[in-house]
Amino acid sequence: MVDTGKKLVVLDDYTGMNEYLLLISPEGRLRSRLMRRKKEFSSTYGNRDAEHSLPHLTLANFVLSDSSQGKIIKPLKDVASRSNKIGIELENFKWFKEHTIYVDVKYKTDMKQLVRKITNAIKRYIKADNKFPPRFILNPHLTLCKGLTNEQYKKSLLEYGALKFSDKFTAAEMILLKRSVSVAERYRVVGRFGLEGPESNNRTIQLTLF
């Protein structure tokens, strides 16, 4: 079972439907460092979302029926087989409006390219849904805590706005999770897709573009 911290609204009329989350997650030393930071945030600001969610970068989030799961597995494997491992540099803290604090990704080019490949490969199998619109994340980031109150936002802005954070890791696989939309449950892993190409130099690519 996996806890990403993402809360689910259970809907009875979605029987047989699952919410899927495709992500990249740091391992080892960096995961431990980020979890310590999340627990410190939870303790300081009283928001338990930070403490109970694993560090990850979301690539895509969508709803799909049980019978359609098989349709997206091969395209995801194909994308992974044609994609390079990605060197990801994390740098400092930013906010989405007043509700979410996150660690920013310094060089975004390769992450964006991967998400565009994913979108092209599987979007045809995902039906538009007003309650669960599919999301393909073109602003890569690692959430520290969401669901901030106005007071938590203001206090964290003063401390974390001046706080420096820097680290990096190599993303070598994508992980696909799912959970039922009609029954309350935690995410479980249904697929891992290794990025088979050599690690790309994201920084060099961006510097040559600008």
C-alpha cells in the first residue's frame, strides 16, 4: 500500500472505476531527507498532510475502468523503453497560491518531454470526466504539504521563503498506482516502468536553448 497524501472523494456511482497516479519517487537518502523535512513541517505548522504523504513528482493523474487498465500498460512500457533516465535537481521552496508548498524542479525540460510522450501514448484511452478531469503535469514539482490554511501559508512563507534547499537524484523508473473510486482505500502499485536510456543532461539542454 502507498500513501501519497492525495485525498479521495468516494462516489458510489463510479463502481468499477479506479483513480490512477503515475509518478516518479526519489529513493534512499533523499527520500529520508524529504520525509524529515515533511515531518518537521507537520510538527511546526500542524498540518498532518505533510507527515503522511511520500515524496513524489506526479506525471499524470486520471480515472479509468478496470477493463481499460490493460490498454495503457503497453503504451507506458513503450514510452519508458524510449526514454532516458532523468537527472532531477530540486531547488528551494515555492507555493501554489496559498494552499500548497512544494520543492521546485530546477531544470524542467526533460520532465516536460516525458509527460508529453505519456499524454500522446495514453490520452486516447481516458474519457473526459467532469468530476475527475485527467491531469498531465507540465510544471514538475515535489509537494511538501497541501491543504494549507491561510495562517499556515503566511507563517511558512516567512520561514521557507528564505530557506535554501538543494538536492538531486536520477529518475530511473515511473511507478503506476491505483485505488478504487467507489471504495475508500489506499493506493497500490500496479506497474513499474524502467526508463531504459542513459541519463540525460537536462542542464546542458536548457543552457543551449537560452
